[in-house]
Amino acid sequence: MLVENTFKQSSFYYALYQMIPDNYILKQINAAIDLSFVNELLADRYCRHFGRPAKEPEMMLRIQILKYLY
């Protein structure tokens, strides 16, 4: 079961994000790579009505990229 990410970040996290330098590698990767297509591509693989709630495929792919880099 695929559940949309409904978490809304507060202004604290926005202020924290602004403290990260613009030349930081993860910030550059986030700006350069658009992974929004992943959720649409895999939408038919998840049941919206049955099963345990799944994490968004886009977020899981981002985690795999971080795992590869570090």
C-alpha cells in the first residue's frame, strides 16, 4: 500500500537547510537530479487499499543514492 508523504516541514527545517552552503555536494545533487518520475513509474506496483503502508519510491531511491555515495 503506497501512502503519499504528508509530512510538512516547519520553518525550523527551512532555516536549517539555509545554513547548508550552496556548494555542498548533497545540495547540488538535490538541485540537479529530478526523481519525481519514480513515483509515477512505480504507481501500478503498489496497492492503495491493502497491505502495510510503503515508503515513497522516490525517497527510497534517494536513500540508495546516499548509500552509494557514503
